[in-house]
Amino acid sequence: MNGITELIKTLGPTRIAAMGAVAAILVGVFAMIIFRITAPQMVPLYTDLTLEDSSAVISRLENQGIQHELRNEGSTIFVPRDQVFRLRIRLAEEGLPTGGNVGYEIFDKTDTLGATSFVQNINHLRALEGELTRTIRSIDRIASARVHLVMPERQLFRRDQQPPSASIVLKVRGSLDNGQVRAIQHLVATAVEGLSPQYVSIVDESGRLLASGSGDDAQSAMANTLYERTQVEERRLRAQVEEILDSVVGAGRSRVQVAVDLDFNRVTETQERYDPESQVVRSTQIKEENSSSQERLAGVTAGNQLPQSNGDEAGQGNRDTANVTEEIVNYEISKSTKTEIIEAGSVKRLSVAVLVDGVYAPDQQGDLVYEPRSQEELDRIAALVRSAVGYDDTRGDTIEVVNLRFAEAPNQIATTPEEGLFEFTRADIMRFIELGVLFVIALLLTLFAVRPLVRRILTKEEPAPAPALLGADGTAIGAAALPDTEVGETEEEHQEREPQIKWLEQAQAEGAIQVATISKVGDMIDEYPSEAVTIIRGWLNQAA
């Protein structure tokens, strides 16, 4: 304890305070580093939440005592990384988040006993709108959606019924093409009974009309379908050609453009053909008629009218007999009926333009030198392209393969990239960067702040030499004889006299500086007397 007390007295209050400040800084820096290293890594649990969903999720997290953070004005919730999947499953079991809409779970939270049919219909409409909203939001590029359904009531004794309709407001990330808009229309139409896709109106968040929903856009829908079909066919053929060319000339060293001319006419043709050479007996009808007549010579008497009389023979004359046979044969001639429907979208003409770069080979200095491709190689490439796109000369298809040098040459010869030993995600990389920055800050603070303070604290202070007294000529006349302690003086008396000693030392130093200045001025006057006289005269004139 005596040693510690002597050490404290030796250091003094200033050094002890400096050591305390250094220790506090070190403890604070290392505590921050340890806290950042040991703190759980926070990852997003949900993003783009509504205020209602955010409030419900936070309430569940607080009830479970789970650490969480709110960002982006409450729309994003962060939780520890090791708990994110478990929390999502648990919240999904409770039906959270709802997306700001109520689905079919509305029937689980209401008492149907005593509810009127009007309330049931309204709840069914709300549930259907909520479920459609959730389904639409699951599509890529859809940030949020609102669905409104109009379901006309069925009226008795009325033949004409008004069809249902729907209106949708979308908030998209980027833009939607016509195919995606029609997909949303058909999705909603098939989910609502009696709803036609032509009666689904879609508007984006900027107020731009994506689908009118007026019911009379069938022609425009057909035109858009054919236009998209053309684009799909062109992309398919271009992808086939590029896949082959990338294997031959290298990735990115070719450009392919395909123009497809489709036939948008829909043709229905019906043909009936009869084959006279192919006959089949269908039915045969034979009719025979036999008739006979006899002329009488004598008149009619009572005798020849009696039974078993031979009066007929007595009066017989000429006898006529006639036989008629009629045969009708019905033949069936073979007939073929053919109905052929040619749908729109057949390829009328195909044009393919292929641009390939040359060959780059290193020279003796290692620089890449351009060399054009031979005509034989271009012919082989053209043959591959014709086979890939289904070239038909009778349609007038054209394929052009041209070798030209690209404006941007490859920087180096393509090499196969080697896979790294470790694969890190973006979150891991950001974590490493954060720890690296903290380590660099701690190292710089230790080298440039803590180290000088520690060195200054541990270094003993040497008493400064007493300033020498200068005479009138500027020469030293001796050191100031100011002893630190007098004979018989105690340490407490010396400490009380220490401020006086410092004041005397400061006064002596200032006097020595003034004496040296006056001596230098005198030397200058002796060396330049005329200039000194001129300066003094100027001073006198200024005073006058």
C-alpha cells in the first residue's frame, strides 16, 4: 500500500486523470467492438408492411419477448437472423400479415348466428376481394393491389342480367407488359362467377390505364395477342441461334436479329368430293305384272250362267296375255367432306441477320491482334443458322451472316473462371466489412491516441533548466540562482512557495527576451545609423 501511495504521489493528479481517461476510452472502444461482434445479426422479417400489419406483428413479438427493430418509418421489421424462419411460420399460423385486407378468415371471427343475408353477402364480397388482393400481390413486380368487385343482384322475372365487373389498382415495381396485364384479368375473371376478362379494369399507381374493362376491347386484345406472339417467336429463334453461336465464336462475340412475318388471317375451308369410280349398290327393287284378257263370241244366256255349265267354252274368242317386269337398282356414290381451319400465326417469311466478330490472338508482346474469319467458316455458321431456324426457300426466307470487327475488343483471352473455396452471401460480406472497419478504428485509436497518452504518463518529467540572465550587451551573465528548496524547508512549505518560484522564472524569462531585443536593436542602429535617423524623423513627423 505504501508503494501504491508513493506511486500515486509521484504521478500526480494530472497523470492519474489522464490515465483514467485513457482507460475509459479503451473500455468504451473494446466494449463497443465486443457488443457489435456478439450482438445478433438482424435481418428483415417483413418489408413494405402497412401500419395495421406492422402494429399487429409488433404486438405479437412483444408478447413473445423477441428482440426487434423498426426501420423505414415502421414498414420494415428486423429480427435476429436465427429466429426469422420460425417467426414467419408462427405468424403465418396466426394469419399475419394480412396485407391490409381481410380474407376468408372473416367468417372465423364473426358469429353467423343471427346474421342477415345482407351481412353475409357483404362479408363474402370483402373476403373475395381480400383473397384476390393477396393473390395478385404474390406476382412479381406487384408491390400492392386494391380490388373492387361489383356483383349485381339477381332480380326475379327479369331475363337480362347485368354482368359483374371488377376494377384493380396496382402499385408496380417497374412496368407491366400486355401479357402480365391480361394474366391478371384472366386470374380475376376465373375467380369470380360470371365475370368476363373484358370487364376487368386495371389502373397503375400513376393513373395510367392498363386495361379499359369496357367489354369492347376484344379486337385490341386479339391484336395484342398476335403482336406478342410475333415477339415470342422472334425471341425463341434468336435464343436458338445465339446458343449455337456462343459455342462457336464465344459468348458476347455475336449479334443476332430475327424478323418474323406471321400470317394473321384465320381461314376456314370446307370441301366435298364425289368419286364416280367408287359405286356401291344401296337398294334393289323388282316389280312384276301379269295380265290376260279373252274375247266372248256369243251373248249371255241363262244356261251359261248356271254352275258347272260349259257355257264359257262355247262363247270363247281370242285370249290376250301380258307380262311386265320392272327392276329399280339404287347406287351410292362415295363422298368425302373435309373442313380445314387454318389458325392465324403461321410463318409467312423469315429474315435473320447475324453479325459475328473476328478472331483475337495474342502476338509476341502479348497484345490481342484481330483476324477476320474465313469465308468457309462463315458458310458453316450460315448452315447452322439455317438449320436452327427452319429455313424454307419456298417462303422467301433470307439469312445473312456478316463478319465485322466489333467496336469493343475483348480485354483479355477468355478463361474459365475458377470457383472460390468459400461462398459468402451479401449479408456475410457486409458483416465482414463492418468488423474490419471496427478493427481498423480500434487499431488507429490505439496507435495515435492511446499510445502517446500512455507514453507521456509513464515518462518522468525532467525539471526545466532555469533561463539564463542576459546583460545589456546580450551576453549571459549567469544562471538564475533559485534553489528548489531552501535549507530546513519542509515539503509543504516548498509546495506553498512553488507558485512564487514559477512567477519569478516567468518574469526572468520575459526580462531576458526584452534585454535580447533591446540589444539587437542597438546593434542595428550602430550598423545603420542613417536609416535609424530617418525612421526616428518619420516617427516624429507622425507624432506632430
